[in-house]
Amino acid sequence: MLLRATDAIQLNENQVTTPPPTIEQGFSTISVHAGEQRQKPINSITDPIVCASTYTFKDTQSVIDYIEQKQDRGEYGRYGNPGEQVVERKLAALEGAEQAILYSSGMAALVGLLTAKLSAGDEVIFFDECYHRSRQFCTQHLSRFGVVTRTVKTGDYEAMESAINQNTKMLISESPTNPHLSIVDLERFSDIGKRHQVDTLIDATLATPFNVRPIEYGVDFVMHSATKYFGGHNDLLAGVVAGSKEKLEEVRDLRGILGSVNSAHNVYLLERGLKTFELRMQRHNENGQLVAEFLENHPAVSRVLYPGLQSHRYHQLARRTMNGFGGLITFEVANADWKQTAAVVDNVQVPRIAPSLGGVESLIEQPLVMSYFNYPPAERTKFGITDNMIRLSCGIENGNDLVEDLSQALEHAHTA
Ligand SMILES: *Cc1c(COP(=O)(O)O)cnc(C)c1O
């Protein structure tokens, strides 16, 4: 039978989903297959890239049927794309969540969730170690709409609990945090939320569901910058929020208004990147551990922050709750000022100097220069950013090459 073009792409979510497997599937099987139709509309093994800003109706009656929700199908590109639905189902399966909503970036995901959930007079409480743009959105922008942001020290659960009042609507943290790699006790965190009937959100970008699945600990929402490990190839921006269908309903509706959606090509890149997700994560975890142990034993390094090291403040908690500790390492060069630290960054040969993390290419940066250059020194100190700090995102290169490279670069620390 030949398919007519109009039949080729079916947008009905129920029609396109392969029935749930009856066998329990491993992580890599899920990332390769979940959310996809087993036999696709044009018999291709890969999903088609549907470049359509709008979707056609055969007649007026089908428009009416659609409005009366008798037909589940596409309407207009801002409300969704078939490829996007595949990736959303795949990410929800990886996360162990009912639903996932895809956004055009991690920040768009955070903004989309918070603007859907918060109104004037509401309050949010943050653990203080976090991506500086997330904090900035709340303190500089949500504040203009009457939302109050409170910040407490990362890991101080008593302080978080006592900051809750009748206006508190959400508790927010990263885990691990950026760039200090602190680990949040997710059970304790979600328990505070449940007892006070306040939603909880974890930005688990640095962990990924391969290393920890916050929903299993009772956290309400998990968000990720899919730009990082999910995409994995430093070639796209995307973001995702996962949670229960019920809690995400208004979030999805608002995304359709905000318009922070991905192009069909971008969604395809993300789906392709996800196919190798487990393999990449295994190598990121291996490289992270290997390089962190090397750095910790190096005389030119005074401090290494990596949850997989016994010296890490939250090592026991990380061991108990995480499958691995990721590729991100923060370390300090011994007795070095910012210029001597920059000399190490400037002399590596394998990692590239760039912000971001989680891709196949190792990336290196000095947080003082890359993210906090225009901050007054007192502010930097407040956020725990030191002059001799380096952040390294281990890619999937051969671990020994990274070690050898850092070994030669560290020799430059005091020749600057
Ligand atoms: C990168 C990042 C973000 C922002 O994501 P974008 O995709 O760059 O918008 C948010 N949180 C964390 C922890 C990140 O690393």
C-alpha cells in the first residue's frame, strides 16, 4: 500500500507510540528506543524531521472536531512537533517521570516552569550554590512581577525549612551544584516540600538521570539543560522539565504562549544525541573519576571538588544516591593568583576553552574570568568563586590523554 503524503505523518500521540514493552528495559535500550514508533510512517528507522510551521485540516468539520478534542493531532508549530513528542517521551522514560516538556534551552525551561507556577506575592527558596543565570532570573526579573526570592546556604535544611511561610510556593536546588559539586539529600529536600505542601524542583543537569533520578526521591519537578549531557555533542541548545502530568498541564499551556520551542532540526539532533546517552555517560563518569584522582594527588593542585572523591564533603551521600559522579571537576591551583591560574587554562592542549559542559569535547574555564569577571570581589567571595579556581568538563576523550595533558599544563602554573 502506498501512503498518501497526508497520511505519512500521524500526529496522534496514541497512534504513534509503540505499546509499552512487556520486558523491563535497561537504560541504553530506553535511550535508543523509548518514545519511538516501532514501525514509522515511511518505514524509515529514524524519525522524520517534520519541517512544518502549521498543520492542515481536510475540512471545516475536522477543525471543529479538533477544537472539541475529538481529534488529537497537530495544529500549529508553537504547540508542538512530532519529533518533539518523541524526545519528550524518551526523556520522561529516562527520568522515570509521567511527562516531560521540551524547551529551546535550559533557561527557557526554568523560566517556563517558574512563570507558570508563580504569581505576585509568592515566594521561592533557593539553595545558594547555583547557575548564576537561574539566580539572576529570580532576583532581577521575577522580582519585577512581585515574586520574592529567598536564598539559604546549600545543604542547610533547617534554614530552608524555617524560611518557608504561607507564601512559599517552590523550593529550588541544583544537585550536584555548579561549580561546587555539592550534593543535595533529595529525600530530605522533598520531605520538607511535602510536609509544607510546597513544590520542589531539582536542576539535575550535572547528574543526568543516568546518575540520579530525583523523581524517585519524591521531588516534584526535575529540570535539565539538555544542551549539556542529553544533547552531548556541543552542537545544540535545549531544556526539559519533567514531572507529573497533572502538575505540568499549565506549564505546557504556557509554553505554547511563550513560544520557547525547538526547531524540528534541533529536536532531531537531540534525539540522535540521546541514542548514545548511556555510553557517553559511562565514559564521562570514568574520566571524571580518573582525572579528579590525578588532580587530588598533584602537588600543584590545592583543592579538588568532585563527589567521587573521599575528600568531598558529600561523598557518602553521593555514594548512597548516585550511580556515578559525572564529568565536571572544579579544582584550585596551589598558591596561584588569577594569572598563574589562567596559565594552566591557556596551556592545555586537549580541552577547549569555553563555557558549558557535558559534551564529547572536554571544556576548561576559569569561573572568575568566564562567569564572574564583572562581579565585585566581595560578591565573588560570597558565591565561593576563588581566583585560582578552574572548572573542567571531562569529555569522552581517552582519560589518560586528559591526565597527561593536565600534567604538562600544571607545570606552567608558576612560570606565568
Ligand atoms: C547550562 C545550565 C543551565 C542553563 O541551560 P541553557 O541550556 O544554557 O539555557 C541551567 N542549569 C545548569 C546547572 C546548567 O549547567
